[in-house]
Amino acid sequence: MTRASAPEQSGHHTGKPMLSLVVPVLNEADAIREFVRSVDAAIEAAWNGASDTPDLEIIFVDDGSSDPTATVVRALRKNDARIKLISLSRNFGKEAALSAGLHAASGDAAIPMDVDLQDPPDMLRPMVEAWKNGAKVVNARRADRSADSWFKRTSSRVFYRMMNLISDQPIADDVGDFRLLDRDALEVLNDMTEHTRFNKGLFSWIGFETATVEYVRPDRNVGQTKWKPLKLLSLAFDGITSSTTLPLRVWTLIGALIAIGAIGYAGWLIFYTLVHGADVPGYASLMVAILLLGGLNLISLGLIGEYLGRVAVQVRGRPLYIIASTEGL
Ligand code: UDP
Ligand code: MG
């Protein structure tokens, strides 16, 4: 993982800033051309050839596609030096692919974008404006997510509610990976060595002056979502375990409460038996207590396992992603 060195800082980006669009792609051969076309059209429409029109670098990170995604990118590269390609050695998942692209970004600001135009290029202008006004991070918030499925919206709402209840550093609701990261913020992010990569959490955690612009999330233009419910669930677990240790502590509290109750009850039982003699019935209450405690034990053990597994991954220290080849970088 080599880090691109920071370009000459232009102070407060009054001139022509350079934007690195970082686009993870998995089996998106049908979407790539349209993405580049739309970005160019949006920039043309928004700046209309003005002298402060940003320069672009579009880094596609091929996350182990099995379709001609890389071929399409290569074909575009022939006539367009702004387009760059990082090919990962296999599918590492969107979070890792995004990290690979952010490490390689050389612009004054980097913007992670989905290739399916669900992160509308029309937002580039307002994001750049907010950046020029001093924000180091510009979040693009989905004001309307009716294009996402009911399942996706509900699960994500539940997740963010829960997450923000327990996490030390709140994560902006309804902000995906689509945001502008100034070089300063990007450097900090790129230096983070943590393995369980939950970018939305990291983006919030680093702080910096943050602005928010709003947009309506459109439907995917071609193809289908690459997320499967199980993968989303695993992302949710990554998010929780990588941002907070509160769930671990909850069990100490619950354990202490149960232990206090148990000691009290045991004292009462001993007293009762001494006074009234042994009393045989009680199968139901025994059974309930055993099942309840057994269940709680397993949950807390599983939770420790979730954290421990991630500690193990971190300790192994394998790279976050493996680059098979790069073109144009
Ligand atoms: N993606 C990726 N690796 C993966 C899954 C997705 O690089 O393992 C890319 C995908 O090609 C797209 C972006 O991540 O550019 C967002 O994926 P998608 O549109 O399927 O997710 P959704 O919008 O449904 O959350
Ligand atoms: Mg999408």
C-alpha cells in the first residue's frame, strides 16, 4: 500500500482544484461509460467552462469483477488520461475497495462515489462550494430515500438509531460513503491502520469542520444492488464493533444485576428451607432460570467472540486489500 504524496497545497482552493472521484466497482461493465458521461455532463452544466472548473481524476477500483469491468475501464483510458484503474486480486468488499482508492487518490479532495449514479454527479458543485467555504468534510445527505427498498430503508434506520444510542461518536444519519474529503481529512483517514473498515464510522470519527448538502437518492440506473442482506448484516456488526465497546460492558451490568438477584434469592431459599424444610416442587422455575441464564450466557459469549474475532484479524495484520495491478497511477 503506497500512499500517494500530497500535491502542492493551493491554500484555500481558489484556483482550479483537483478532485479524485473514487469509484469501487464490482461487475459494473454496463454502468461505467454512463457514469463517466454523467460526471462530465454534470461538471459542464454546473461550471459551464468557468476558470475554476475542477480537474478530475476518476479512480475505478475493480473489486474482483468477473465481468469485463476492467476491459471497459481500459478502453476508456485509451482516450482519457483522467481515468485510472486499480485491480484488486479478488473481491475484498466495498469498504476495502474504497480504502484502496482513497490511498491512491492524489487530488486536493477525494469523493467516494457509487458507479450506479445513485450518488448524483449534480451534487459535485454544491459539495465543492461547501468545501471552498472552508469545510474539510462535506456530507451528502439523502433527504429522500424512497428509491431504496423498504427493507434497506427500515434496516438502515434501525441500525443508525441503535448505533447512535451506543456509540461515542454519532454517525450522521442517511449519509452514505458519498462525501467530499479534503486532503487533510484524507491523510488522517489513510493513516488509520484499522482492519475492520467501516468507512462511515471512520469518516465521522475523524471530526473536522463538516458541512452537509442534501439530495434525493435516485434509483440504480443499471444492474442490481451488489449488497445481499447477510453482507449488510455483517457490515452492521463491523460498524458496531469497530466504533464502540459499550455492548461488551452491558453484559457486566446485566451479569451484576442477575448475580445480586441470585444471591438474594439463594439467601431466602436457605432461610426458607431451614425454617420450613425442603419443598420439592419448583421444576418450572428451575427450568426458566436455567434457560434464561443459559441464553444470556450464550449471547454474551457470542458478543465477546464478535470482538475477539476482529482483534484476531487485526493482530494478523494482513493487508486490507491486495492490488493485482494499477493503470495510470
Ligand atoms: N461494490 C464493490 N464491491 C462489493 C459490492 C459493491 O465495489 O463487494 C460497489 C458497486 O459496484 C457500486 C458500489 O459499490 O459501485 C455500491 O454498490 P451497490 O450499488 O450495489 O450498493 P447499494 O447502492 O445498493 O447500497
Ligand atoms: Mg447502488
